[in-house]
Amino acid sequence: MAVLCIDTVVTESILSLYMNTPQTTIQVRIDAKTKRESKIILDKIGLDMSSAVKILLRNIIVTKSFPIELRTANGFTLEEERLMIADSKEALKHGKRYSDINDLFKDLGLERH
């Protein structure tokens, strides 16, 4: 009776998907820090850079969307940031303005000491 490691079966199945189709090459320009930091993380989970990109591209096909939630430099999703910008514009256009901080605190029901 032969014993086969499940990882080997999965890996061989994934590889067979790529071996039966024509291959092409893509090149990606990325800053050295991003490459270095992502490589460290990928090494820890047992993936090389090429496999990670292949997984990303296959996921795009399967989900018919970008499978990663994109975030801005401020840590918000694109939709959250879009809504905040819209809210800010609305507040600037129609919001109440105060020339005295005491009036603001009074409107908020707060006492200023």
C-alpha cells in the first residue's frame, strides 16, 4: 500500500494545471523594500513570488474581481475613503460654522471649564 502526502497530491494537481497549458512571462516592477518584505512573508508560508502571483491571477479569474480588499494609505477601504471625502465636502458646503468655541460646546450640550 502506497502512502502519499496530501500536500504532494495538491501540489501535483496545481502543477498539472499549469503544465498542460502554454506558459507566458510577465514582469513586474516593484520597489526593493516591498519585494524584500513580501518575500520574507511568502517564505514563511512556503510560497515563492511566482506562485503568489499565479494564485492572485487565478483568483481574479475565479471571482471575476480583485480578490483583495484595497486600502488607502490611511487604512480605509476605497469606498470608506470616498464616503468620508463626500461627507467632508457636504459639511464644508452646508455645515454649521462657529466663530467661537464656546458656541460649539453649547450646541453640543457640553460645558466648557
